[in-house]
Amino acid sequence: MPHFAPPKLRRLRGGERLKSFPTPPSADMKTYASRILITAALLASGAAAADHAPAPLSGPHTLLAIPTPADGFETKAAALLQKWLRRATQTKDGFEIVAEDKLDDGAGRLIFALGRTRWADARKLATLWQDGFVITRKGHVIVIAGGKPRGTLFGAARFLDRFCGVRFYLPVPLFTSLPRQQPVIPATLDVVEEPFVRATSMSGPLAVPGYNDWLTLIAGNTRQGLAVTHQHNMG
């Protein structure tokens, strides 16, 4: 390392002192240039890391991407997120739903990739039960995808519950909670969930408005398509 002499001091009027630093010799310019390059590299790495920083939700800067074509459950997942993310952030617009083939890389925006989009790991999804799902974050892209499309809807409801404070306790809006503060998405997301009970069925107040939709959100009736489709069962 080059040696620099201590700064010279010159006395000013009133007893004050002002540090006067010598100009570095030309032989030491390589050291200064190296420091500049290191600083530039650190700034660049910081910009790249910004994609992995906690992300406050903002409607105008967030897109909801669905496959082309999209299954009905994937479309419902997008509509569910749009409705409740707007309410959670107290906005009336934003969180636009966009078909995957109409979307570029989305740089500068947060993207929710719902279902089997190009961002989903098809090999991982192939190992899931039909109602299981993954919630992962890859830079500015949050992937919510199920073993089958219904799992994507369950994953969207789980995301709202776990990371946004939106919880559906009963069918009517009065019993749906909202966060006190604007949600912030963690820098890292790596969730894999599969139902402990694979076939569920609930019956009750069918006359309550929104009951069937609520039953879907809480995975209260998941035995469609299974061999056991009658009697009171949880299997």
C-alpha cells in the first residue's frame, strides 16, 4: 500500500485550523482507479440485488400473469388476487391481469405468475398432489402454481392469508380480515404445501350469499374427481 504523509495544518485567523490534504502522487493513481472500479462494481451488484429486496405492494407496478390459454381456476386465482390486493393496499385500480403471451420480462414491475406459466418449474409441479401448490420468488417474479389449476387457486388464497393478512373466516365480507398496514412481500419466498387431508366435504348454510365461493377458498370441498365421492368422508 502507498504511504501518505499526514495532512499539513495551517493556522487560520482566530486560532482555527483547516486540514489541507496533499494531492496524491501520479504513481498512486492506479490505486485510486482500482477503488473507483470496486465502488462501481458494488453499486452494480446492489442494483441487481434490488430485485431480491422486500417489495411493498403497489397496484400500478404489479401485474398478474396467467397462462395462455388459462384454466378457469387460474382465472379465478387472478381475479381473487386483484380484488383483495386492491383492498389490502386501499386502491381502486392497478394489479392488472395480463395473458402471459402479452407480457415481456416485466423489468421494473412485480409480476405474480399464476399457474403453469413460463416461470413455473414444471418438474416440481409434477411431483405435487393436485391441490398442492408452490409459492416462490425469483427476483421480481412471484410464482404461485398448483399441481393442477385448482391448486393454483388454493395457493393464491394461501398467499393472501400468510403474506398479506387477508383471511376469509366466513363467507360474508364482514368476516374477511384486512391488514392494518400495506403488505410488504418478503425478499425470499420458497413455500411448498400439500393438503394433509386430500378429500374434504362440508355442508351447512347453503343459503348464505357467497358460501360456495368461500368453500372453495378454504379448500372445504376437494373430493371432486376422487374415487370416494359420497358419504361423509375425510380421507
